[in-house]
Amino acid sequence: MRLDKFLEDKSPRAAQKAYQAIQENIALLTNTPLIGKPVKAKPSYRDLFIRFGAAGYVLRYRTLQNNIYISELRHYRENKF
């Protein structure tokens, strides 16, 4: 994963913890798919904010027929969100 590689170069332990935080939130999402905040510009999408350290990640996803489709995962400080 691109985000893990960035952290792994700086701190393998931080990369592992980030991966765990993301996986835990994805597991939470499978049980409560409407937990994310609706995206105004894209009504069928939601953003799940995953706190990690002083910042965190945004997981953009949508649900369709009881399935969850993850479209993007970005760090808070990246520009595209």
C-alpha cells in the first residue's frame, strides 16, 4: 500500500500501527456501513475518518446492495480531499 510504504521508510513500527488502525476501521465499517460522513459533491459516497497520531486517514467508500466499495484512501494532509 502506498501509504504504508511512505511510513515504513520513516518508521516500520508506525507503518504497522497505521495498517492496524485502517484494518480495524474497515472491520467497523462492515458492521456499520453508514458510519461515514456523506460526501456533499458525491451523494452516494461516504468518508470514514480514521484518526492516527496527530492526523489520520480518510477512507472514501460507497455501499451498493449490501456491499461496500472502497474508492480511495488518503492521508488527511493530501490535497485531493
